Amino acid sequence: MYLRFGWVVGNVGLIGTLVIVTLGTLITFLTSLSIASIATNAPVKAGGAYFLISRSLGVEMGGAIGIPLFLAQAFSVALYIMGFAESMVAIFPVLNIKVVGIVTTVLLSLLALFSTKAAIRAQFVILGVIAFSLISFFFGSPIGGEGYELFKGPIENSENFWVVFAVFFPAVTGFMAGVNMSGDLKDPAKSIPKGTFMAVGVGYLIYMVVPFFFAYRADAATLVGDNMIMQRLAYWGIAILMGIWGATLSSAVGSLLGAPRVLQALVLDKVLPSKLSFLSKGSGPENIPRAATIFTSLIALVLVIVGDLNMIAPILTMFFLTTYGTLNLTSGIETILQSPSFRPKFRVHWVFSLLGTIGCIAVMFLINALATIVAIVFIAGVYVWLRRRRLKTTFGDVTRGLHLQIVRYALLRLESKKTDAKNWRPNLLVLSGMPTKRWHLIDFAYGIAQEKGLITVATILPEKGITQER
């Protein structure tokens, strides 16, 4: 918002910006509906999105999404910290960007390591800083002292609408920070829907108001050409810098709290090899996954030292979008199958869930088709790896229900069609009694069917001992 929102308004104009904000928020809102539906169906434990997906689509699909989700969150810690370090060095050139990044990573890691409550309280302080920066922006004044026409068009040779949409969309993807803390919530079934809807709603309100101030206070060329235009338009320019620092640090803390809990859940479900079992241990009354937090911090620290993360940043966005799309798909499938175990307090029609899935896929290809393909191939590879391991779980999934629904649909369709000699298939009833006693009958039937028909093995119960109703 601080660095690219003016660029968005300058390229597509006020109306175009409002359309982009609405489209982006529509996708996150549909995903929020699906999250609320899944979260109010059964008790939600630690693991956030991974837990919600794995308990419906199975541990293989959950792991295929959960592992990339953990990596995306761990890498995001480094991305946010590097963004903070770059802005600090821009203001204080004597500082070294890597030193600032390393020190910040260590301090935030210590905060997340020893007290989840303290880290969450720090988020409230950061929220206050961001609110202060917005107030400063709203009380600012136009460049030159006079306002500009609100509904003026974009600059000449402006970027394509969908290119601008792709740049803006990551700004609305932070609404799941609370979901990742599912294991630390007192009442997840109540807190997750409420918090997610509030995050989407407040974000939408802010993103719909801010463009009016940009459009009124500066011309399109200035908005496009100056990344720090928000600072120039604010009443207190330093407040915008504080807002930038607050936004990056808040996002880093959120990822540093969420990633270890996803990792902890993956290890507890034995998705990851047993050698990593030490990562599942929690400490203290808050059950802080300290080993997983240290592991996540080390990944972030290495990436901060390496420096350039621009190559992998688009792929990380795809991992997040894949998670959102899969959550929508999970809710849609559960609703369509009408599983007896799926009785959410917050009901959502399957059409909205599938629209959310389609929207996520469309946005992925609009943002970066190559990164989308790389992310899908990686997720597919993880899924195949987990399938080959034949993981045993203590919870069920929708797979059996899905297969049963397909079989039921196919049988009902067959009954409504006339049998024709051209496509006849054998459908044999074998009265074998105990199969082991008359296995030759089953073999004979198999020889006729040859895996191209159906064989039903049945036993006739004797009349003795059975009360018959007439």
C-alpha cells in the first residue's frame, strides 16, 4: 500500500483502482466464507490451513499444500525483514543492509521464541503505528496546494489492467494470519470466522478510501513516477516511514508465529520423516514450538545473508494462492458430497466455494504463469512422494465418500438407460456362501467378467433361527 498504491492509481485511474480492489477482495472474501464453513464444522487444532485441508482432503493433499505453505511463510519472514532493512538503509545510509537484516531477524525470533503473547501484543503496537500513518496521510494536502480532478484518466502508455491487478493482489493476501494461529486460539470456531471477516472487511474499507486521496492530491504521472509519493502527500512524512516499518515488521512477526506451527503439525501427523520428530515438541503453558521456531528462524537468517530473493518471490505468492484455492475446493467438495460428518454452523453454498477456487487459479496465471507452473509441479511432486509413503492416519477424509458418490451417480445413470448388446457388460450374482468354501465359483465368475463387469458375492442365510414377518 505504501509504495505501490499510488502507482496503481496512476496507471488505471480511480475507477480502475476501485474495480481492482473489489475483484481482489472478492476472492479473499469467498475464501473467508470457505474457511468459516470448515472451521465451524469440527474442533480446529494447530496447523492452520494445513489442518483444515488435511482433515477433509486427506493427509497427502494436506501435506502437499502444508509443506509449500511452511516454506512460503519461512521465506516470507526473510522477504519482509529485507524490505524493512532496505527502507532503514535508505534513511540511514551508514547502516549495512545485511547487518540490519540479521539483527532484526534475531530480535524477532527471540520475541516469537519465548512468548507468543508478547509477540501478539507487539502486533497491537505495530497496528497503532500503521493507524497513525494513515491518519497522517488523510490529513495531508495536495501537491501544489490545489486538488486534482478525481475521475481523471490514467497516464499515457500506462500498464495493462491485469498487470496492475497482479501487482496489487498480494496486498490483500494477509487475511489468514489468524488462521495460522489456530492452535493458540481459545475458541477457534468462533475466532477464526470473526477475525477473518474483520480482516477482509477493514482491509477493503481502507483500500477503497485511500485511492480517493491519491487521485485528488497528485496527477497520474507523479503517482506513477514516485514510489514515496505517500510520504510527500502526508501531513507528517515520518509517519509514513513508520507505517512502512510497522507493516513489514508486523508481516514478519505473523509469518514467524505461523510457520513453526504449520511445521509442528506436519511433524505430528508424520508427514515429514521421523528424524525431524524433535520439531513437534512444544514448551511451556503456551505450547510454543521452540524447536520449529528456531528451525524457521535459521532458514530466514540464511536467506537474509544470501540477500536476493526476487527470483523466488513470485513462486511464494503462488504457494499462498494455491492454499486459498484448495481451502475453497475443500469446502465445495464437502458441501457437494453432503457428508454426514460435515455439519458446519456457518453454511456456504458450494457455488461460492468453487468460484473462489476458479478465482485463485485465474489470478495465479495472471500474476505469473511460469511461477504458477513451477508451484503446481512442486506441489504435485510432494503429493506423489506422500502417496508412495502410504501414510497411516487416525482421521478420515472425503476420498471414500467421493468415490461412493461417483459410483452412486454412475449406477443411477445406468438404470435410466436401455441395455444394448453393443455395450453389454456382465453383472453376476455368485451364491458362494462362505467364499473360501466355494472359491471355484468366484474364479469361474471372474473368468466370465474379466475385469469388465461386476461380481457380487452373496450368502443365503438359512431359515432356522430367523423370525420371518409375513
